[in-house]
Amino acid sequence: MNATNSVRQALRATGESFVAAGMLDQETLKRILACLEDSPAIDGTSKQRLLNGRAARQYCGNVSAMTLWRWVQAGHVRPVNINNGHPLYDQADLDAMIDRAKSSRGARR
């Protein structure tokens, strides 16, 4: 077993103990574990980069919190909610949204 799998196993066990203690709901744990399975590594070489709200807003050109909220409500980007309800955004999803916006803006001109 390599180090990455060891970390995944430890996180799975910790998550299950959090669920048992009522500190984390089962659905959130499933989403966290799904993110881990999509990530090839946990040691910083992962291709998936999650950004908190502030970092996501800055990444999208310093948009306001309300703009990001509207994008979520409109379904343009989907946050990954982890543990305490603070949304994290996948940088690849933000890139895809930006690319869609650029291509649709170019099509209108």
C-alpha cells in the first residue's frame, strides 16, 4: 500500500468516527470520499484544486460574493460542501465556467 492509499484509509476511518459522533453527516462524508477517489494523490500532486469562496472570487476576477452566489443559484458552478457547510469550488469547474462565458460572449458579437 502506498502513502496515498494510507492517507485515504485514515481519512475514511476518521470521517466514519465523525459521523458516529454526530459531527458530520453521512452524505457529506460520501461527497468527501468521492472527491478523494477522483483525486489521483493527496500529497499535493493532485490535479483537483479546491478553492474557498474568497479564493474562488479572486480567481474569477475579484467578483463579489453576491456574484458568486448568483452563479451557484443559476447552476453555472457547483460548490462542494464539506463538513461545516462552507463551500469549496473546484478550480477546473471555475475554468470551465469562464471558458463557457468567453465562448458565449464571442458568439454574440
